[in-house]
Amino acid sequence: MKTIDIELLNKNLVYNKETGIFTRIKGSGGKKAGSVAGSINTNGYINIQIKGVNYYAHRLAWLLEHGCMPSIVDHIDGNKDNNRIDNLREVTQSINMSNKVMSKYNKTGFNGVSWCNFYKKYVSYINIDKKRKTIGYYKIKEDAINARKEYSKRNGYTVSHGTKGD
């Protein structure tokens, strides 16, 4: 895990926790002071370069607001470039993976719900630590979706879990 001294960070950037945007204090690498820092990488996250080292903006935001570099930071709304502090939370790897947006291959329209040919019913399930846990089988798709939603709510998954991704 990359670490950075908070003083070095504060000498180079200003973080606005209301907008989630970092701006440069002094110019570096051809950038002007006051310009928005960072660029979106191929995975959709904002990278900010300081002294030749790339850092994820969401991790820097967490460091500035909480004083420590987290293991894993989750974007609550699933938007990887929304680095407002109220949209970030420190989580376990299991919770982080559970908050993925729905696969484009999903046929039921909801994460954790699929058709089971064997029982001729919809199955509601969740994957926890790479293991599938069945919540239940339902004749009606909406019942399976509601069961999955209720399970997710009880177990701390975000509202973005199960929504369509780009």
C-alpha cells in the first residue's frame, strides 16, 4: 500500500470535502496552481500524481479527513469519481465486492436473483467471501427481488448494489 506524508499532501493539494475535488496549491508538471488535480484512469478512478507517484483521490480524501490511509475505501453510490467524503466509507474486501453494480449479462434485472431450471422458481442469493449463500426460492420474481433487497439492507450493502452499470 502506498503511503504519503500528510504534510506533503497539504503542501501540494487542497481537498474540498463538499465537492470531492482536489486542486493544486502550486504548479507541478506543467499544471497551474488552482487547477483541478488528477485524471480518470482506465478503471474509472481519479489518480493524482504527487512527486512522480500516483495515488487514488478517494484514498487521499480519506487520509486528509481521517488521518490514516485505509485498506479499502468504498464509493457508497458506486460512482468512482465521486470523492465527496460523505460518499466514502472504509470497508472490508467482502463488503466492497458485494457493492458492485449489476453485470451487463444479468437477465433478471437485479443482482442476486436468477431463474433456477431445476426448481422452476427464481432463486435469491448472495456471494459472501467467494461462497454463494441461497436466501430462498420464489415463484414470483418480485418476491425474490424483495427478499434479496431485505437481506442486503439487513447486512449493510449500499443502495447502489444491484443497479445497472455502464
